[in-house]
Amino acid sequence: MGKIYCIMGKSATGKDTIYKRLLADEKLNLKKIVTYTTRPIRAGEKPGEEYFFIGEDDVKKLDEEGKIVELRAYNTVHGIWKYMTVADGNIDLKNNDYLIIGTPESYKGCVKFFGPDVMVPILITVPDGERLQRALNREKKQQNPKYEEMCRRFLSDAADFSEEKLKEAGIEHSFQNDNLDECYKTILKEVF
């Protein structure tokens, strides 16, 4: 039985970079699970790479078909944005190990759907001041920076990644990303 390694972290912790490095490591031979979202595409993103970008009608159809593994909705300054993991036929745990980016809530939903023996949490942490500076630097590069949404997301991370939520999800260990290379090496050593 394959495993699903779930990379989690508050915004601007480096989880996307670590995710990409793990996927690129041919020795690990990880396949990616691309999640779905109703949020607008950001500059530089490609549909099917970071997310599948869908509309509300698509969400309704997936729900009616019983394909939604877990779904989270966030009330942003731009409206409700939904993120979800979908059983879309692309996950073959008999033959592959997978990598997914998520939150404690999505991890908990995946544990319920796939089972605790399949799911492996990888929580990335960075001090809040450093995260805020990273998020600001990233947002400045956007064609239309959304600073209000950046701030909302930064604040909502406190609730989404609270000690209580981590405990509920059974996530007990984290990897501090003060130095990307060292953090990556530690993950390889301790998880794989």
C-alpha cells in the first residue's frame, strides 16, 4: 500500500518549494495529487500544476458525484474561495506514493477517507515575522497585488494551524524552515 505525504504549513513557510524539491527527487518517485480550488489563478500558476481551477458549478457536480474527499471554504476579501481534494481517479495507492499540499483540516479529511496508515504529515514552520516578510515579497511580484487578502490569510493561519487543530489532526512533529537546504535534508532523513 502506498503512502500520501502531506506537506503543510502556514502561508510563506516554503512548503511549495519543499514540495517541488520532493517531487523532483527521482529516488523518491513521488506522484503529485493536484487539489482543486475556486480561487482565481495567480500570476505564474498553470492549471493542473498547482491546482485545478474550477467554478461553483463544478464543485456542485463533484459533490453530487461523491468525489469530494475533503473541502474547505474561506471567506476572503474577494468572496468565498474553496479548496478541496477530489477522488478524480488519479490516485493509485497500490502502485504509487503521493505528495499533496494541505492544511491540518484537509489532512484530517484525507486520513478519514484514505486511512491513518496511508497518510504521513510533514508540517513546515517559520517564525511569524519571517513569514510575513516572505508573503509581502511574494505579493509585490503579482501583477495585481492583493495585500488585504495576504493579511487575511496571515491572520487566518493562526486559527487554521492552532495547537488545537494540529492536535485534532494528530500532527505532533514539525520541521523548522530557517534554512531551506537543512530543512529539506531533515525531512528526507526523518520521513523517507
